[in-house]
Amino acid sequence: MNAADYSAIETLRDGQRVEIRAQRPVDRDAIAAAFRRLSPETIYRRFFGPRTGFTEKEIAFYLDLDFVSQVALVAELEEAGRKVIVGAGRCIVSPPGCAEVAFTVDDSHQGLGIATHLMRHLVTIAREAGLKELVAEVLAENAPMLKVFERSGLAMAVKREAGVVHVTLDLSR
């Protein structure tokens, strides 16, 4: 499987069908539109601080993917006859055998299972790439994201430190 061509169709809790697919360079405007739909709270939970935008260097980091050291998936729904990106998840390989994961789902689509689907598909890609663990830093107040990790079916270790939960997920089982 080539992660850059990844695509799967899933059904959300409300019955909508969502495509979980590899992020593409042409998604730039759709991702920018998705960011503009995020509440300040959702932005804070994802980036650990307020943000109103990104520098060109940050945009390049998020969009220029090699699908080896950095993999990104988007969740795309059809709304009013057009495709809309409503969530994203990514893995950034750090030490050999390990990758950091992060997710964002726009506010009006939270609670539908999008992050859970993104997580499951990133785990599939990570395992195929030979990774042994995924790590994440989650604000302690971000209970929904912690639940996604808890329900992943992976062995999970947590370490709490100054309002942040360090999560390690074991992919070897």
C-alpha cells in the first residue's frame, strides 16, 4: 500500500459517509477553509495556544508531505453537493520506530467518530511502515481526544505533567 494514495470510506455515527484519504497538495484552500471554521477552543486544544493563521514555512510543513517521515489523512464529507474537509490526522516520524500523532476535527463535526476513523487508518499506515509506537501530547482538559486514544484498542501508557498528558500507544500487539 502506498500511503500517498490511501483512501477508505467510513460511516459516521449519524449515518453520513466520510472519505478518509491521503492529504494532497491541492487541498491547501480546503484545509485553510477548515481552519477558519475552528473555534478558538478547538485551535487551542490542537496547537496548545491561540492561533489566527500560519507562516508560509508552517504551511509548507503541513502541506509538503513525503508520506514516509510525515503522513497526513483528511476526512472529507459531501455537503450541499460539494466536498468539504472536516477533519485531519497526521503522523510525524521522530525516533526510529515512533511517530507523533495529532488530530483536528471542525467543531460542527465533532462527536461523530471522525477522529476515531482517522486514528484507525493512521494506525494501519503506521504498522505497515514498521512503526512500533505512536505518541501524542494532549491537553489534560481534552477529554474527547483522550477517549479516542483509550478506545483505540492499543496498549496505552500515560504520563501527566503540568496540564499535558503524554500518551504512548504500542503498535506491536
